[in-house]
Amino acid sequence: MTISTLDSTSPEDVTPHPETGGEVYVAPPSFSQQRLWMMHQLDPASPVYVLPAAFRITGKIDVNALEGALNEILRRHEVLRTTFSFENGELMQIIAPSMELHLKKMDLQQIPETELEGEIVRLIHVEMRRPFNLAEGPLVRAALMKLSAEQHVLVLNLNHMVADGMSCGLMGRELEKLYAAFTKGQLSPLPPLPLQYADYTIWERRCMQGELLKSQLAYWKEQLGGAPPVLEIPADRPRPARQTFNGALLPIELSLSATNALKALSRREQASLFMTLLAAYKVLLFRYTGQADMLVGAPVANRGQEELEPMIGFFVNLLIFRTSLSPNQSFRNCLQQVRDVTSAAYVHKDLPFEKLVEELRPERDPSYHPLFQVMFALHAAPIDLDLIDLKCETIPVDNGAAKFDLYFELWEADGCVRGRIEYNTDLFDQSRIVRMAGHFKALLEGIVANPDQLISELPLLTEPERRQVLLEWNNTGRAFSQDQCVHELFEAQVARTPQTVALTCGQQSLSYAELNSRADRLAEQLLTWGVRPETLVGVCLERSPVLLTALLAILKAGGAYVPLDPDYPKDRLQFVLQDAHAPLLLTQKEFADHFALPDMQVVCLDKESSEVLQGPEPEIQSNDPNSQTRPSLNQLAYVLYTSGSTGRPKGVLIEHRSVVNLLGWAHELYTREELAGVLASTSVCFDLSVFEFFVPLSCGGRVILAENALELPQLPASGEVTLLNTVPSAMAELLRTRGLPASVRVVNLAGEPLSPQLVDELYRTQPCVRKVYDLYGPTEDTVYTTCALRRPGAPATIGRPLANKQVYILNEQQEPVPVGVPGELFIGGSGLARGYLHQAQLTSEKFIPHPFSADPSARLYRTGDLAAYLPDGNIEFIGRTDHQVKLRGFRIEFGEIEAVLTQHSAIREAVITLQGESSNNKQLVAYLAIDPGRTITENELHLFTRERLPDYMVPSTFLTLDALPRTPNGKIDRKALTTSGAGRLDPGQEFVSPLTTVQKQLAEIWENVLEIPQVGIHDNFFHLGGHSVLAMRVSSRMCEAFNLEISMVALFEAPTIAELAEMIEDEMLSGKAA
């Protein structure tokens, strides 16, 4: 059936409204109108679905002719005289026989010239953002600002319910012809319209049934089956729990040469320019997100019938183009895929998008648009208004709204592709979109230069950007002294301050001279026991002066120490010694039985009884320049075992030169006063201990030994601690127990992500603390790689690379990613380890050739950490690549959920895991440490998280532990998290029957609409199967039942009967009954 065969006065479809005596007619809405009406109910004041236009007009304007022309357009097009009514659970178009549009006139002639332009912009903005009342109309507005006798500004606003982009052009053309005729006193020259928009809506609904609907649906169900629900473009802010429409526009323009080259490529590939640009857009999004399976929406005019061409109305439909890209395909291949997909989609373009959503029933989440969140369009250029005897100039307008996360809207004008990027400002900053526009242009240049290049290798960064991330932000060169090893820097300090206290442990203190003398005695003995350069010596000692003495002695003898923490499991200690092939172990009598390895000498160094430490002064000092035991900077200083992905620890080989570089950086950053008393509380098996021991000992500071950071308040020397080096979770506990002494001036936090909340609390509650440093670095890069001085209220960042180190954030092809786009963090420079002990293959996998260095021996270490550059060059740490998961198609970063949970005042710490045996029953589980004395229910936490996170990021289960499990290094041990031993929160929402009259009425409405037998007052409407259409019906029935104006948005804000009843009762008490 074609639309021309439809009787426009079909009595069963267009009927007189019973309350108007037959003068007003009622017709069903189009599917598009129905969707927009629901969106309007959620946010009636939003200008997102307003079509604005503004023109500067020069010349003598005939105001009466202009107003008459506008009203003639209303007379011609019923849709412009249409309002909307929701009655008996159904939305209907109400078509008035006549309606007058009043041209709003504003006289700005008295405004000073210096203020005039600003006032024009302000008034245009006011007009654009003035809400439409869909029930009253008219849904088109016009305003005329008089600047002078021959200077005016005309502002037109159409509601999207009654018009689309093509309608705006049609209205402009009709306005031109009518104005020309009316200025001459002539009648309308326009022919009558054969059909009206209501005829189209009836035809649309009649067509969308039977075989046509079946065939269209079959295609789209197959095309979109199993598609990912959301495309997460890297953003500047987390996605709000409820979708917002605040937006802005950024103009974009391609050069004439680029446009011609793209057209030539399109012709060669038998593709349209739209297809080529869409393919490039998809490659851009792929490079930004890494998501191969991608859905992009595009508007289509949907005016295939000839009768529709002269009609104003909301005809536009949305098509979805789904492609699966691969980093190993060329752009030419990508374009062929896009060409095939778009061609097939256009064949099946008649199915209204709203009907598609209704039939597919995708998982709905109020935080994002269903099925797709990004749009692309290439359409005819906007046409300037051309009124007779007048000069009209289009004024660019921005209504401050965005329908989608991102929308590239392009057109051709003057031979060039131009357009604008509409973006959601609650997600993106303008600076990010500016960069994105530059990347799109760079990508297009690369495409036309070589369409056979792999899409993963096409240029994305501009040359200035590439130079910035590779060179400028890695310009960290420092000329530190490279003629002394770690222990020699200590010995030099001994010579400068021999009597200064070097080490305090409990009540005992040693001067620099005493500590050095003890280390020299032991070093001499180590030489007799066969220690030579790079001999590995195990060290398993309690935290006492003997421990630090042993480490210094091993370095003095030329060996490298292998630290073992006595608190570690015996099996792990045994494995480390066996893997290291250490010929010598320094330990204590109580631990000696732990070790029974052949060919390994075990020496016990008990605290005061050791003859080695208390013997006579050695004859040969290890700092003698002629001593043959003096190691070079390229020799090993220590081998530190870290956890491996296979479950077996791996030994990281660190040379003196790397530690010396760390010490040089630290002495440049920290003052002597700040290093006067450094708490050494970290396990010797964790490389923070390297900083705690050797940084103060090489500059005259004091090492204050402790079993752990939480012991700080009980230490006799706690009042001498000036610098504390620990993990954020330990610092949070110290703050909770008020255990931080007033002497502390600097806090170094590393090993875990540092939240802004903890930083703020530190500065707020500890006025003695002047600096809080956020330090990041893997063991493979010698303690620290980057450093940031965090300030109150500032965003989280791990800062910039340390002296003589480089950081690169790269994609899977090891190419630099744009600013703000996540990638894997790679490290280069002076801190890199030699590799892994006895693991050549793993070393070659993790330490790769440096792709950006001219030095063939240079290497990069791949961390497995996700990070992104901030616009100022600082780095945002995102998390481990193995802590980013996919759940039901959603990409989820655990850290984002954990950060939200810890904002709750009762939650001390939170860890998220993904649990479940199969992909069908995977769920997010939250492990929580609750502050003592605080109670919180599961329902309360569900509400708390749903207000701050999209539904797909809300944990299904909340478990509590007295304390989260930790590794000996103080980090949270995710592998030790199990449901056994964890408590469940009080659900806080057992079934409760309705009690009050309002609750009972609401329950009855819900049960009828949802067709369920029983509803409790704590049941969530949407969890019970509610959706937007049913919410409309519930809203309508609530209005009737309570004689109140209750919008559909109330159900989103109060989705349980208990909450909704409270809201309604408050309304009744305040006397707002209609």
C-alpha cells in the first residue's frame, strides 16, 4: 500500500475530539513522536529536541507580511497546529482547525552598541531554551528583535515533535515564497497539500504489521543480535546514572583537497562519500575504544514517497550500522564492509526505530541511549534564508543540548565537507573533542594517502601531539653522579657525618660510624665465605639493626641481596632460595630450620650474640678504591621476587645504577629536613624498602625501623618521623586511629590507587602534613616510575616520569594513543631491571626493544597497567588490564565502582570481583570493610550506587569482612577474597505489604499495569518488569487516582511504592491537588 491510496479522512483513525464539538480532530502519533513524547516527560525543560534557527536581516522588513507568512504556513500544515494528549493510557495527536502564531517582537534599539551583540546572543539562548508545552502549543515559535530601522534578528524554534531537519528547510522555502507574495499584497502562491502528517502516521501504523513488519524485523534481529549494549568512548567524567542531554557544538571543516581526495577514493571503491566518511568515523571510534563490534546510528529522511516531499513533519528515522572491525584489516577492506552493511540497512530502512526497540527489547539502562550512543550524518547543507529585498545571514546557534554521547553531523558546502560535532558535556570536555576533530582529520589524510594501510596503523596523532607524548613529556634528563655505587654513597655520608644517628630501632640507635663499622666487619667475613661480584646472598632476618647491617655488608662485598620475609610461608621462602641458587643465607637461629637446601651455607646472625658483628675492626675497608671487591654500577644490587601470573614468584634483577638514579632523584625532590626521619616499615621483600633504607642513609637522614606502618604510634621515636612511606590502605587506617604523629611533614603513598578523598582527608585532618606524594612504579623499574604532588580537591593522577625515566602509553600495536585515551603503560630509562632471573623468555616478553629510541640496546618494560594522559601531561592510572572485565557486553573497570563505594561514609574499603561459573551467571560482587559501629543495609547500598553508577555497574552482592586480606607488602590480596568467611549485609527490604491508603492505591495500579499478583512497598518498578511505555500508563493512572500532576519522571526518581507514596503524600499535604 502506498500513502496515496490512504483515505485521509478515515473515520476509524482520525476522529473528532469528544470535548470540542467536532472542531478538533484526534489521530494516533507516529512511532517517532511517541518516543520523543516519553523523552519529554523525563525532562520537560530540556531543549534537546528543539530545532532552532536565527537570522540577521538587513533592509526594510515588512513585519506584517512576515507574520502573515508564518501563520499561512501553520494553516497549510496541520502538524504545526497539533498538540498532544495522553488519555486512558494512550498518546494522541490533537489537531486544531486553526491556531495563531504570534510573532514575538523585541525592541533592542536602546541597547548600547557595546552591549548589543551580547544581548542578542543572550536572547537567542533564552528563546531556544524556553520549554514547549506539548499539550497547549503552538509547537513553533518566532521572535523578531529590532536593532534599528533596517537591522533585525529573526529567531525560529520548532519542536522536534512536529518537524525534522528537512522540514526546517521546507519551512524556509515556503516562508520565502509567502513573504514575497504578501509584501506585494498577493495571495499564497503555494499549491494545496494533498496529504497531512496525520495521514502519514496512520499509513505508518498500517504498514508496520503483517509480512512487511515480519521481514523487516527478521533482518534487524539477525543484524543486531548479541550486539554490545554500549560504546564507551574514553570520557572526562564517569557516565551519570541517568542519561543527560547537556551538550555543545564544535565546528569542523575539511580542506578542498581532502574533500576531493575522499570523493575520488569513494568513486574508486564504488562507495558514496557518506560510506567513506562513516568508515573513517568507525575507525576513529575503534582506535579510541578498542571495541571491534560497534553500532553507529544515522538519520535517514524517510521520505521515499513522493507525496511526503512537500510536507512538514517528523519523518526522520534512525538506522543502525553494525560492523566488526579488526586491527589487521586495511581501510579498503573496512570500507567494503561498511558499504555492504549500509546498503543492506537502506533496503530495510522502513522499520521505525521506536518499533525496533520495542520488538528487540534490549537491556534498558537509564544512563544511555538504547542500541547505540553515537551518530553520524552527511546530508545537504543548511540553506540560508533568502527573503525578497532583504539580506539574510544565518547566525550559528547552539541550544546547549546533545541527543547522544557523540554526533558527527557533516554536509558539503562550497566544495568542502563541513559540519559540527555535537557532544555531551557531562561526559566530554571541549578540549577532548577538539583533539578528536584533529585526529579525524589526520586519519582521513592517512586514508587517502594509503587506503591499504591497516586501520590500526593509520596515523591518528597530529605531528605536534606525537612529538609531545614521545619527546616533550619524556624530557627528564638529569646529570646525576654515576661514579659511586649504593653502599659507596652511604660511605661518603659516613665520612661527612660519622656521629649522626643513622638508624633507630625501638630504644636502640646506631650512628653512621657504628652502622658502617658493623657492615664492614660482616662484609669482610662475606668475602671469606666466597661472596664475589653478583653472588646472590639470601637474607631472612627480623626487622632489627642486623637486617640493615646485612644488606649494606652484602653490597660492600660486591654481592646482591635476595630478601626473604620471615612472615612469608615456608614454601615460598624455600622456592625463592631454590630458584635463586643462592650459595649463602644470612638468617637467625629460629628461622634456620626453615631452610634445608643442599650446597647452601646458612649463617645465623642473632642480634647481639653474633661474633661476626662484634669482632675487631676489619683490616680492609670496602670503600678502599684499590679494593678488588668494588662492584661496578652495572652489577646487581638486589634480586627481589614478585608474584607471577603463573603463581610462581619471579626474581627481578636490579643493578646499582638503577638505585643510584632513584637516590639522585629523591635527593633533588626532598629536602634534608624532610628526610631527617624516614619510617622504614615496609617488608624488605617490597621495593619501597629500598627507598626507606638508602635514600636517608645517603644524605644524612635517619632510618626509623618499625614492624609495619600501623606500629608508628607506639614507636619510641614516633615523634622523630618526618617522612612516611606506605600504601594508601595503611594510611587510611592510621587516619582512622589518629595514629599519625605531628612530626610528619611528607607522606609518600604507593602500591595502590590513591583516591582524592584520602588526599583531602590527609590535608584536612593533619595540618602538619605539607606534602602528599602519589608514587607509581613496578618492581621492574626500581621502586618508582612516576610522581605527583597531590593537592586537596585536585583530580587523581600519578604524575610524570622521574628523572632519566620515560613513560609511553601505547595501543596494542605499540603506537602512542591520544591524550585521554587509555592504553598500556610502558616504561623506559635508567630504572629498568636487567630482567628476570633464569627466565630469558619472560624477560624478552616483558622487556621489549624500544620502538622510539635510536639506541639499539634500549628497552621498554610493558607493565600490564592501563593509563591515560591528562591534557597537562600528567598521567591518570586506570587499573590493571586484568581488572577490566566484560559483563553482558559492558566493559567495566573495577576501580570506578570501588571509588564510588568508598564515598559512602560507612565504608572504609571496597574491592570488586567478578564471580560466576559461566558467562550466563557472572555477577559483580563487592567486598566491604565497614567502619566499626556503623550499620548499612543492602538495599541502602543498592540505592546509593544506583544514584551514582549505571545499572550495569551496580554490584549484585555486597559482602562484608572485618578487614580485607592483604599481601605481606600491605596490598589488598584479591586472590584471597572468597565468599566463605564473608558476611552478608542486612537486605533491608524484606517483603512488606502496602499499609497506607496511598500505598494500597499505588500497589493496585502497579499490579494491573504490570499484570502481577502482588507488589511490596520496597519492590522496584523496573525490577518488576516496568519500562518506559508502562511507566507512561502508570503515570496516567496515578494522575487520575490522586488528582495530581504526576509525571513519568517520578517513577525514575522514586521507583518503589514506599518512596512514591511518600512523594505523593507530601504533594497532598502541600495543597498541590489539581
